[in-house]
Amino acid sequence: MVILRPQGGFSGEVYLGLAGETGGPPPAFVSGGGVVVRVQAPYTVADLFLRLAQEAPPGTYALQVKALAGGLVRYAPFTLEVVSP
């Protein structure tokens, strides 16, 4: 779940994607994002789904949600923990 607030230029439609720790692409075994959300006051809640490949190695990974609105780009860090079945 991602919470978006219409502040700092973020309003209207915002694209949510997935990025790696430094803003580049995420690890090859994880994908997701590609969601467009319409932000409304006071805030909007959006679901952001991730997909893991079966061969995803167990571990803890620092990732980011990437938000794009007009010419603005913002990142919000999160941690993904992959455990063995």
C-alpha cells in the first residue's frame, strides 16, 4: 500500500513504479509497479503489487517506490524480505 499526498507539486495523475536502491532498475527477480493513480486531497491510498521470480534468492533487499508526476520524480524507500518456502 502506498499513500500519496497532493503536496510539493504532486497532483492529478501520478505514475508509480519500482526502482532499485540507487534509483536504477530493481533486481532482475522482482518486478511490479506500472500503476497510474489520481491523487486527491487529503491523500490517496494505492495498491502496488510486486512479482517475484521463483528463483528469487532469499535475503533482504533495499528498494524504492518511484513516483512521477509531470516533471517531478520522488522516491520512497522500502525493504523487501524474501524468505525460503
